[in-house]
Amino acid sequence: MVHTRLFLRLVRGRTVYECTICCDKKDAGADLVIQQPPTLECNHDREACDDCLKNMFEVAIQGGRLQDLICPDTECKRPIPKGRIKQLVSETCYKQ
Ligand SMILES: [Zn+2]
Ligand SMILES: [Zn+2]
């Protein structure tokens, strides 16, 4: 439940999210950038960690599937801004 998670987050005063891809619990601490979902238009909590996003996007770029550069949230699927992709994937991969 998104609302419960938001509530708990406020109560605890810290940000821990569980990556839905690798199931790791990530403590974002006070870092607001790390807490953000992949796109500015996302209206959901952070759900995938940077490592998983990086893997996803690198595989998509290497496979020439640029249409797969989207938010991994199943109900969101918004396109990821180029700047964000550039931050995540390695430089050699981005240039392809
Ligand atoms: Zn992950
Ligand atoms: Zn999203």
C-alpha cells in the first residue's frame, strides 16, 4: 500500500525503499536525489534502485530497444529523460 508506506516514511523520518527488481532494501538517508523515482512526472515512490535501472537501461540501449527506456513501474511507464539515463548508464553505453 503506497499510502501506508508514505505514512511510515513520515513517521520514521527516514527513507527506506525496497527495490522491486532485486528486492534489496535501500536506505536513501537524507539524499533527495536518491529518493526520487526515475522521472519527474512519476507520481509514485521510488521502486527500483540505481543498479537495477542501470542494468535495465544498458541492456535496452545495447539491444537498440530505446522504447524500453521507461520507468519500470508497471502502472507508470513514463519515458526516462535523457539526462537521467546519462547519469545512470556508463558513458560508452550512452554514446551508442
Ligand atoms: Zn535493485
Ligand atoms: Zn514512474
